[in-house]
Amino acid sequence: MATAAPADHARTARLFHALSDEVRLEIIALIGDGEHCVCEITSALDIAQSRLSFHLKVLKDAGLVTDRRDGRWVYYTLSRDAFDECAEVLTELRPRAKRATITACCS
């Protein structure tokens, strides 16, 4: 396995930081079935609009959600590419099988 560049580590950290909050996970679960208006998300999660805006910004900055404006409403949807990227990172970080022959390096 090739070692990831530091920039890749920074990107991975942003992705997983965005996923490390319960409210953000609730947002992701809510919009997982498609596009939702910010008013629907606010109502479903019963949180203040300012708090929701903060969490949506974290998710958007990490590239996990995208938004589009339609008049005065903003609609959010998940970015499949970002979730595919997370899956690839987890696959790369997954423990590998032990080597058949272990060389003693500390004796």
C-alpha cells in the first residue's frame, strides 16, 4: 500500500471530522434519500436555524453535501463522490492480513 501524501491526510481528516458529530450524522441520515429543503431539515431535527446552518456549513466545506438555491429556499443533497472517497479511505486503512514470515527486528 502506498503512503498517502500529507494533503490526502488533511482531506481525510476534514471528511471524518465532519462525520464525527451526532447532529451532522442525523442530517446525513435525513437527506440520504434525496434533496431536502433547509426548512424540512430544521423541522425534522427540531434545532435552531443558526445551529443547523453551522452543521450544514461543516458538511458542505468537507464536500459531503451540496446545495442549490431556488428563490429564498436552499436545498441540500449528499455528494455520492465524497462518500465513495470515505469508503476508499476506510478500505485502505483496514487492517491487512498478517505476514506469513515475521522478521525479528527488535532482538
